Amino acid sequence: MTAALPPEHRETTPRGVLVSVVASFLFAALFFLPPLLEPFGANEIFAWRVIATVPVLATLIAVFGWWRDVRDIAVRLARRPILVLVVVLDGLLLSLQLWLFGWAPQTGHGLELALGYLLMPLAMVVVGVVLHRERLAPLRIAAVAAAALGVTAAIVVAGGLSWATIAVAVGYPVYFAIRRRAALDSIGAFCFELAVLVPVAIVLALQPSSLAVLAAHPQLGWGIVLLGVIGGVALVLYLVASRLLSFGVFGLLSYLEPVLLVLVAVLLLGESLTAADGFVYGPIVVALMLLGLETVRRPSR
């Protein structure tokens, strides 16, 4: 696996951009699955997704030879037990995001969740500048300004932010900032974060109500497999992108995912999008175009 660069030296690379884009499309596909898994609820979807992700992650680690990374993290945790608490905290932060990703599309809150993902990159840019002292090129500043305009319009149009929006907008930047500050932004660390969630997932999945649903609808087993494959690959690619890109660029590229989530929510899940929402997504499209232009114009190193 590519070694992580210091935050201040991570820049936009074609490989990093491609990994981030593919992850966004996979998350969009994953967003469409929960309504197809009814009568499973958000708790069961979260549980089975975590359980199904384990063999997928193990396979990816074996194929790409990432066991050394897992071992290195295990050694660090043994030498510095305080890092175990960091891993547990990151696992809990991640669990909320995984649960929301099943709950929102099932309950008609997909657009609220997408708004949270729109806010998240701005928060990441702020974190990158404040904590990692990243500098913004002129085009990137313009992209941030355009995105900020779109997010401001979203707040005005929505009349406020829901708890789900805030949970995503704040939770994910905190999650990534903690991982990077503790030098735990790796696949190995993610394995231990997932290990924190597995016991909880097993308890939820083995509840009589969950087993009864699976027994009555055995075809849901295929949905569980898809949850694991798509979710596991998407998360791994997302984490790889976070290592290859600077904090600010990683955050700005994350705008693609909420745009795709909006399309899924409106076109496939039947949620409504008004004409006024054009004031939200128009500036964000401009931000993406500016970021793409900045990427093309940046000389190779």
C-alpha cells in the first residue's frame, strides 16, 4: 500500500482523484440498497453491513498484501495503549455514519443526509487549513467560495439543519482529523475500528426479530452480500483516497458523493427536489469545475 505522506505534502494526483471518484459512485450505489432490504430496519442493515464487510476487507488485505499494515498498527496499539481509546472513539464515530447511511434512504431523509455531505468538505477544508496548515491555491479558494455559497443557500432553503445533517457534517471531519492526528489513517487502523463494531453488530444481527426476517425473506441474503462487497470496497477506496490527497482536496472531491446521493434520492427513491434547490447545487457544480481545472493545471511533481 502507498505510504502515507505528511499532510502538508499531500497533493492532488490522478490516482488519488480516480480512487475518490470511484468510491463516491460506489457509495451512491450503496445508498440505493437499504429500501430494497425492507423489512430490515436501520439497525439490522447496519449490523449485517458490518458483518458482511469483514470477509470483504480480509480478502482485499490478502490480495493487496496489506497485512503488514495491520501488524504495524497492532504493534503500535500494544506499545501505546492510549491509542486503543482513539481506535474505539473512531469506531464509534464511524458506526454513526454507517447507521445513518441505512436509516436515511429508508425513511425519506436522503436529501438531509446529502446536505450533510455537502457541508462536510467545507469542514474538512477548514480543518486542513487550521490543523495541517495547508495552503489554498487561487482556484481552490474560488472553489471553496462557490461551495460555501451553495451550502449557505442550502441552509436558507432548508430553513435550518437537521440532526442527521449535522451528524455527517461534523462527525466525518472529526473522524478523519482524529485518525490523521494520531497517525492512524490506514487500512490497518480501519480493521481495528471495524473490530470494535463487530460485537455490537453480532448482537443486533442475532436478535430474534432480525433472524425471523431473514428466515422469512431468504432473498435478503443477496442484499447482505452486496452490502458487504460494495460497502467494504467503497470504504477502503475512501480511506486510500484520504491518504493520497491533501486534506482540503480530499474534502472538495467529496462533493461528488452528495451530488450523486441527491440524484439517487430524487430519481430512484422518490424524494422531492424544488426549483429553489438550484441555488444550492449550481454553485457546488461550479466548485467542482474549478477544482477540476485546478487539478489539470497543477504541474506534475
